[in-house]
Amino acid sequence: MRVLAAMSGGVDSAVAAARARDAGHDVTGVHLALARNPQTFRTGARGCCTLEDSRDARRAADVIGIPFYVWDMAEEFHDSVVDDFVNEYAAGRTPNPCLRCNEKIKFAAVLDRAVALGFDAVVTGHHARLGADGLLRRSVDLAKDQSYVLAVLTRAQLDRAIFPLGDSTKERVRAEAAERGLAVADKPDSHDICFIADGDTRGFLESRLGSAPGDIVDGRTGERLGAHNGAYGFTVGQRKGLDLRVPAADGRPRYVLSITPVTNTVTVGPREDLEVDVVTADRPIWHGVDTRVDCEVQLRAHGEVVPASVSVASDALVATLQSPARGVAAGQAIVAYQPDPEGDIVLGSATITAGSRVSSHA
């Protein structure tokens, strides 16, 4: 099979490409140039998609012995990921740019181009499993599992995806890279948002959305507790950086409960007021057989799973949680999993629109 290996410049994608070649595939490596101005993306190990990453990817392809190219996807990335990120925060939601990149770039724009060029599939270094049954499952390395950010993929996209690392721990991947003589064996994992060079998300948003002063208010009393320069600088569940001028009467910390762009208001309150037991979401992508199922749901990329009853329609998903969850933010994904001894199966995902509390729990 002729496959395209997306090589980010890290250890995972390098080993994934090497395993694909060992499996007998005709592999071509490609690095995605995602920055309009590469100097504005990070250098060093903190981010991904850096200039160093491009060079590391090319060296890895040389060691593996596969052709290598760089594809300029900067415009597509800016339109589908960066602009989406800014627009979502402006609307009071909390987006996941890595999830959007998988959905719109790696498994849409890149896959479309690959198929047009005669490739049969795209190989990536994601830690997730996709077996012969076509079911997307968690990685054996639960600490590194990335099935959550892949749950937005459609059946057609999954049918043209290969994830060679799902049956290995990250420790084993690094050891294999060293055995293969890949210089990226000890390269630190990327983290943070690749297109925010200094890691200052609030500053990045303010540079694009401008200063927009507003009030921070108490969710129970409506009392004005402080001010902010832009509601887009906050996310549900946030505790730090609130700069409240009126301390709580009981001395307890307060958290962001909601963001209301229409009034430019940030509402805060005690931790227990974050609890929700019903989550609604739109744009569902569903692989399950049944449209009403008892399962487990994950509400953030590295969040805990919660038992739930999920109902799915063509344009909406509703999850009733068996125990309340905190910090449920509109714009994040809800991913439903079916527990399975061979690896929890992804049933589907949707974009969270709201969380509510309709019952009390002991």
C-alpha cells in the first residue's frame, strides 16, 4: 500500500513512519509547514511545527530511507485552526486547536491531497489503535492516549488512517527510536499551542481581539467583584488570574462558572457551582450501533471519564452523567467510549454547547 507519513519532527511520527515501512508499505514522508511566518512559531522543545522540527523530520526520513517533502499548509492552517481558535474564544467558548488540526488539516486537507496524488492512506504518530475491525480504540499507554483528539474523524477518514504506535508505550517508542539510530529518540514531547510563540494565550487573543473591559460578577448574588480586559481571556473552571477585588465571605477560592460575550461578563462562584450532570453538544460524529447507550464520556483532552447515558440524534448529543463533572466548557469535545478489555472503543464525539445541573447528588 502506498502511504503518506506525516512527520512532525518528533519521535512518535518518526517511529510510526519506520514501522509503516517495515510493514511493507511504500512510504513517503511529509512535513507540514503551518506558519505563514516561521519565525513567529516556537523554536526549541516547547512547541511543535518549529524550524527545528522540519530539519529533524528530514533527518529522520533520511535514516529510515524514505522520500521526504515539505508541504506548505500555512493558509489552510491559519483559516481552519488559528482563526477558529480566535473566533471560538470571542464567542465565549474554549476550543481545542489540536483536535481541530486533526479534523481540518491532517485528516482533511492533507488526506484529500494525498488521495489526489495516489496515496492510499495517511500514517501518523498518534497514540491510538485502529484495528482490522475499523474501530478506534485507546492506546495501551493510557497516559499518552490520543483517541480523544481523533474522535472527530469520520468513518471515511478512519478508513484511510494508520496509527502504528497504539500497541506500544511511549517508553518503548523512545527505546525503538534509539535502536534505529534516530536522533529524535530523546527529544522532549511538544506541548502548549504551537502558533502562540511565547505561550501567552491571553496576550495572543488580545492582540487580535483588542481590549474589551467588562465585569466579573458573583454567580449567586450578582455583585460586581472585579474587572477584566476581555472575557475571551477566561475559560470555565479557571481559578487563577481572576484578580478579584472583593474576597469571598467564607474565604474560599472562586472559579469561572460562565462567560457571556453579549454582556462581556465573566461569572464566578464556588467550586460546587461548577458541577453539571447533563451535557448537551452539537455536530455529533457517531460510530456506535445504537443511538442511546450507557457508556463512559470524556469531557476534556486529559480529563477523567464519567459513566453516562448518551442519546444521539442527527444534529445533537445529550449525555446524562451518573456523577457530576466540573469545568465542562462549551467548545470542548465530549467523547463517548465503550469499555472493552482489548481497549476502550470510541463510539463518537460532539462539540459541547452547554452543561447543566438538573439533580442533586449525595
